[in-house]
Amino acid sequence: MAAATPCRDEANARLKKFLEDSGFDVTNTKGSQIDVRMEMAKLPPYASYRVAKEAFSEAPEYDGIYVSCLRWQTAANIEKLERELKVPAVTNSQPRI
């Protein structure tokens, strides 16, 4: 799978390790390189969509995309990502809506 976040590369590396330790094959992570948590929430709604599309486009053979971060506006983009990428798209904010 691919993973998209608003975070810097160091945090993405930790997420990748966590997902791999949980049994997922994560071959790409992509982040917006945002450093301050409060800045994440200020990103426009399309930011998570854009980063997820970029992460997925780097290897379209992925069979899913994980869009991470509760402070990032992600849930509204999941259906559109699934429709366009034709793979499951998941975010950790889905259970909260």
C-alpha cells in the first residue's frame, strides 16, 4: 500500500514501520512536510487528496491507500480517491464521522 500524511519524513518513517510491523506491505509514504501540528488543521480540504494521489501515482500497482492524521481533513476525500484510484482508501478519521 501507499500512505499519505501531512507530516515530515521522520514521522512518515515511524508510520511506515508501525504499519509494516502490523502486517502491511508499505512501499511508499508521502508527506506534506508540515512541522507544527496546528498548521496541519489549517491545510485546505483538498491537501490530503492531492498528497494521496501523488503517493499512489508513484506506483499505481498498489492495492490500497492509507491517508493518516486526525488533524488533517481526510474523510471527505476517501470516496473520491476510491472512485478515481479504483482501490480501497482508508483514513483513521473515518470512525470519528
